[in-house]
Amino acid sequence: MDKLIVTRLLELVEPLVALSISHLTATTRQKLANDDLSVNVYPNDHGGFVYVGAPPYTVPAENDMATIFEAARLAGIVWLKFDSDAAIVDGLPIFEETDPL
């Protein structure tokens, strides 16, 4: 493999973090599943990917997502992956699947 290709690929890396979907309210989870969030999302069967940007290109209208975006901005994260099997992050709120809308 050409080292130039590897070097170039590494220059294009965008940091991603996997988070438990339990950090989202029931309403936001449903919006994620329906591709109806106020930010760019790519839903899948277990959660989905959310584009934060670098710097973040927008502030989400959803309060739970806005809190996570702020933490992601401070950490230099460009992508969020929400997954039912991903880690719970200490310090971020946790919501039950049946939280009130």
C-alpha cells in the first residue's frame, strides 16, 4: 500500500464517539429514528449517526442533543453514533425509553 494514500486518509479523519441512546429523551429517540431531528442524522436500526461538524455548524433545537453537542465541541468530536449497546458517559443525563414527551 502506498504510504501517501495512508497519510492522506489520516489527514481526512473525523473523530467519532459512540454513545448510549439512553442519553436521548424518548422524543429525541423517535425523531432520530424518523430522521426528523433539527440537525443532520443518519438513522439505523439501533440508533444512528449525527453530524456535529467542526466547528459545530448548528445548535440542535432538542435540549438533550444540544447538551451532547456542547460536550462534543469541547472534545473535538465531529460525529456522534447513538447505539443501544454503546457506552453510557458519566455526567451526561440518562433517560428511560418511556420518558414523557
